[in-house]
Amino acid sequence: MQGHNPSALETTTAVLGTAVVSLVTTPLVPALPALAASFAGGTLDANLIAQMLMAAPAVMVILGGPLSALLLKVCSIRTALLGLVSLFAVAGSAGLVLDSLALLFASRLLIGLCAGAVSTLSLALIATRYEEGVRNRLFGWTSACGSFLGMGGLLLGGLLVEALGARGPFLLYLATTVLLAMVFATRKEGTPPAGRRTQPLSDLRPLLSTYLLLLMAAAGLFFLHAKGPFLLTRVEIASASSIGLVLSLAAVISAVSAALFAPLLRWIGVPHLLRLTFLMLGCGVALAALASSPVLLLSGFVLLSIGGGIVAPLFKTIILGKAAAAVQALAAGLILSSLYVAQFMVPLVIHGLEEIVGQGAALWMFAGALALLGVGVRGRRKGFGWRAS
């Protein structure tokens, strides 16, 4: 896409490519009980196997960013995407026919690696091929699209389980052949081998503090997923269908928030939006910590959902707006890696705090840390190299 104005097809391909990582785990979530039943009749070990089969790809997503940087040293972005999306579709749908548990796990790990690399490369395309105003809008769209793809994976996965059994959701991965056709239809001259220049890690050193802020913001984002179901049971919203409905509505709010990111950025600018995001996350956790009624808890969830929808596009804007051209793919990959590292660390860190100080105090400590960042973080132009256009 370099050297000409990106077409609508190329833009749509980049947005979908960035969001495809949302399909890594969601299609299998509704299939977990059925998968567990297919492995030794749903024993405790079988339940764990099914959960690990669903979650295993998320580990490999973290490595997708570095892989994409390596691929750009030997081929164009378009060529890399063609190979990665093809492999994603084949490995994803392999669950329809594989009987070997070892091979099934291997295919799932491959899915995560490919999804991480595809998302990183697509994000790098947006960062390098579009002007600032359009780029900011697309960052919001990618997060919104990811939310809707995730919800679609959950809903269609459940329908496929009912129609075809435990292996039915693996059929969803064949839908990425649509993305493959879109990549194939993009112009060949649009993706020259951009990564053959050296990519010194020292170029990313000025962004380290921003990545640390991203980890904290992402912790607030994933708090809802890690603790939300348990907090809902505390206010007597305990049925699986009710919990699923609440979390689905939260995902819709996040998607709308992400879609509105560009207008918000133009209205209040990066520094104020960064502060506001941390304050919403901190206040959302605080309301959850003291919630004694469903209304209060759901109010906290709304704040977490609004702030959470802004996290990814905001930090894409900050980081990729400042990263040098030679490290764009690596910088984009580290954004994705940071989000998934946070997803893994949130349950562990909060559980550790709860063991030490109790649940209520742990939540208050977490809320306080986020709120303090909202009050104290400085979004100076010197620090982030960004302001809204």
C-alpha cells in the first residue's frame, strides 16, 4: 500500500487482520463442557485439558510480534500475511479431524503464533500507511471490530456445538479464508520488504515507560474478565446465562467506546484522554470493590468497559506515533504482547494480593494504583511525542 492511497479493500483488510486475534480462544469457550466430556468423560483432568486447549494459543500470541519482525527481514508484508493467514485457517480447522491430543495442542499453539503475527503486521500497515487523523480512527475501529469478532465467536461457537457437537466450533476458523482472499486481492507493489533494515532495540528505549503504563491500563481492562463473574455471584447474579449476558453487554460498551476513540481524541487530546482512561478504570474497580448491590457493581462494570475500550487504540496511537519507521513492526508486536502478558498476570497478581491482605483490600489497592496514575500521569508532548490533530 505504500506509494499510493490505500483502497477501501486494503483498509478493510488491515482492520480485519488486526482484529483476527480475537478469534484465537472465543470459538471454543461455549464448547468447553462438550470438549471435556469427549476427553475421558468430563473428569477433573478432562476439564483441565479442555480449558488448556482453549487457552493455550494465547501464550503463543505473545511471540507473534517478534515473529512478524523476523519475517519482514525475508519477505514483504503481503507475502507474510498470505502464508500466516493460510496457516491459521488450516491449523484452526484441523481440530475437526485430529484425534491425537498432542497434535491438537500443537495446532492450537500454531493458531496463536499466526494470529499474533497477522495482527502485528496489520497494525504496522495502519501505522505506516495512513495519515494521523485516519490512523487514529482506524485504531478505534480495530478494537471495536475485535470486540464484535469475539462476541461473534462466542455466539456462533455455541450454535455450532449444538449443531455439530464438541468439534463444531473449529469450523469457524475456515472463515479466515475470506481474509486470505482479501489479502490476495491487495496490490503486490503495496508491501515491499520493509524490514530488511536493522531494528535496534535502543530505538524503543524511550517508549519503555509507555509500555509499563500500557501494562497497568491493560490490567484494568482485563480485571472485568478475571474477576467479573465472581463479583457478580457476590451480588446474587449467579446463573451462567446471566453472567454471559452481562459480560456480553460490557463487550458491546467497550466496542462502542473504541469506535468513538478518534472523536474523543480530537476533542480532548492524548494527555487528558490518558488521564481520563486511568481514572475510569480506577473508579470502576473501586465501585466493584465496595459493591453491595447489582446496580453499584454494574455501574463499575460500565466504567471499566468504557475505559477498557479506549486502552488499546490510545496506546497504539501513543506508541506507534512515536516509534521510528525501522521498528514499527516490533513496536506493534510489543503492544500485542503487553496486552496478553497483562491478561495472564491479572488473575495471578490479584490472587496473590488477596492471599496477603484479603479480597476487599486487594481490590482497593488495585483501584488506588489506577486512580493515582490517572491523577499523576503526564502526557507531555516531549514524553509521548503525540497530541491530537
